[in-house]
Amino acid sequence: MRRYRQKYYDLFSHFYDWVIKLHSKDNRLFLRHYLAKRSGVKSEDKVLDLCTGTGSLAIVLTEYAPKGLVVGLDFSLGMLKKAKEKARQRGLKNLVFVAADAGALPFKSDIFAVVTCSHAMYELNGETRRQALQEIKRCLKPGGRFCMMEHEEPKQFFIRLLYHIRLLSMGKEGRQIVRQELKELKGIFCHVFKEVTASGKTKLICGEKAG
Ligand SMILES: C[S@@+](CC[C@H](N)C(=O)[O-])C[C@H]1O[C@@H](n2cnc3c(N)ncnc32)[C@H](O)[C@@H]1O
């Protein structure tokens, strides 16, 4: 199953940025800065962008941590290839990419000041998601912050229908996080808060590792 999902993302990597551009009309860049600012990342921080895809958020994060290091992690080599190309074109020195599974992070404990995950937490199946959340906590420094961004439940009928079809495809376990995400995150992190952007379309949920 995991192999098929990787293959799916490898294939999707060829169109991903194009689809996002078409779908969000540049709004996604605004959202990436919004997430970076709310994550509280500082100039010298080490930051992990989990399920980085083509690295768009990781690239934005490098602006906020110019003297630190941003690590973009993904299990799709296709996505990472695109991400590396984009980083190389921009000559970024404080950005590296790592191929790994979100459920088993290849890092020491207590090293990242911030971990981000944009539009990907809902893509993880129940077991991987649980492991990923524990791994995020392990790798965060005490007092470090985790921020995830996802679509808020759409109001328009047709889009709402598509949203629920996507949730159905996640299975019972996968849908659980959508219904109980705050409860689930509060069981792992402290100072958990959720906010919805002015458009009402996107939500941000952040929590901290107890210091
Ligand atoms: C919808 S994309 C989001 C990409 C990026 N975060 C963004 O905001 O554009 C989901 C990403 O999660 C990655 N992914 C899914 N399951 C994963 C796993 N178990 N471990 C690591 N990456 C995973 C996929 O390869 C894909 O790049």
C-alpha cells in the first residue's frame, strides 16, 4: 500500500505545482507565509517541514530562518526531485531534503525548534499519523512548536461533497483526525490552538512540546 502511495505521489509530482497554482490562484503562497509567521520560527532555528512535497513551504521557511537550517522531508523521491530543483534554482544554502517516512523520522530527539506540516496530515493513514505525531514530539525541542495547515470544511455544496469524498477515501481511522483533531493533538502537545484564516477556507492548528 505504502509503495503504491509513493508511486502515486511520484507521478503527481510532475503536475503538483501546476495544480496548486491553478487551484489557489497564488493564495497558497500567502498561506505559506501565514503558517511560517504563526509557527514563530526565528533566524537561527532548525525547522522540519514534514511531507514537504515540492518544497514550497520549506523554501518560504528559509526566509524566516536565514541563519538556521530547514529540512524538508518526504517519502516521494519524485516530489523531492522537484523540491531540490527549486532550491538549487534559488541558490538556497540553508535547506536540505531528506527521503523518509513521516512515521519514522531519522533524526535525534529534541533538535527542531519548529515542525510544520502543510496539507498532508490528513493524507497519512491512522497508524502512520499516530506515529508521525509522536515522532514530531520526540524531535521537537522542549517548548518547540508544531503547526499543521489543512482545508477547513468547505461551505459550498459541490466543494463540500468533494471534501467528504476525500475524507471517505481516508477510511474510518483517517477520518478520525478530522473529527477529533484538537482532542488528538491536545493529548500530545500543550497550548494547542486552532485558527481559521479570514477567507474561512483554511485552518491552522498549532501545539507545543512541554518545556
Ligand atoms: C498534498 S502533498 C502536500 C505537499 C506540501 N506539504 C504542500 O503543502 O504543498 C502531500 C505530501 O505528503 C507526502 N507523504 C504522504 N505520506 C507520507 C509519508 N508516510 N511519509 C512522508 N511523506 C508522505 C507525499 O509524498 C506528498 O508530497
